[in-house]
Amino acid sequence: MAGDAAIAEVGLTLVELLRRKMTLVERDDIALASPATIGDRNDTRLTLCLYRITENGDLKNARRHEEKGEFREPPLVLDLYYLLTAHLGTVGNDETDRTNEQHMILGQAMQVLHDNAILRGTELIGSLGDDPDDPHDVEEEVRIAVTPTEQPSFDTLVSLWGTFPDLAYQPSLSYLVSPVEIDSTRTTTVRRVVEKEEQYHDDRAGEGRQP
């Protein structure tokens, strides 16, 4: 069951995935943060920034879930858009070497997300993961994909970078993470039929009587 912390838990899941799998950077060099908070001179080499949230129209009308005699209203299903950015290092004077390292870091991050495009069970953090003590817990599944080229377009990425004052554009890629569910708190109690009363009318009782 995914609670209202689902958005935050997705971000932590993605960052932890990159921290576990990447070998070109240290754990602390990867952050869930906006490029604007990193600046030009920082040890952070890779950032993941949530920049857009939309409701998933295809899954909007999901069926209600039944839980212990109650119907829970359909969850809010979201699509989350993340900006993955590799930042230049602060060590070294050769711009070519620094830029080459930046591109290698971005490439490895893309490889990690590609090889782990479907996350489920214990790979998810918090309420998104499995609860072994809850037999009614439904396993969540989150998919990671590069956002289609037309959504957003390159112009959209440039416009997004325009919101970061005095920050030079850095190699970036947009990812779509979906579906992310936030369960509804609205429930309806279901009263089940426990007794059945039947009545019969015997039409033969009036046979042979005179009108």
C-alpha cells in the first residue's frame, strides 16, 4: 500500500539505486537535488531533480480495492518526470579531461537506469516495498524510461535550464517514472449477506374450492 509519501520514496529509491550501482563516483557525489542548488563549484557530480508531475490518464479509472469488508476508492496514479544531470568536477585544469569524465558519469548513470528499468518488491523504499506482515499488500511496480523526444522536447529542456539563474547548461536527460500510486483514504463499508429468508406461496391450496 503506497501512502502519501510515495513521491518522496520514488526519489529516494532512484538515488539509492544509482548510489549502489555506480562505480565512477562516490555515494555522496549523487544527490536528489535541483541543479540550481549545486552551482558550478561543488563536489556533487550527479543530480536527479523532480521537475514535473502529471496524473496518469490511462490508469485514472482503476477499479476500487476491497480490503477486509471495505471498498477503498481508486488510487491517485501519477507520472513523475526527473531531470538527470552530470556536473563537471572541480579537480584538474584540463577542460577536456573534466568534460570527458562528466560524459562518462552520465553514460554510466543511464546504463544503470536502463538495466533496472523495472523496480518492484524490496527494490523499492518505504511504503512502495512489500510488507511481509500484510497478506493483503499488493506488490508495487515502477517503470523507468527515457522520456519520449517530443515530451519534453530539447526546447523544453533548454527552457527548464533557463529557470536556473547564472548556471551554465550541463548534459541532461529526462526520465519518466510511472506508475506511482498514492492510495485514497476514502473507504465504503460493505455489508455482506449472512442470512437469506425465502417465502413460498402454494397455489395448490385453493384447488377444488368453489368460487
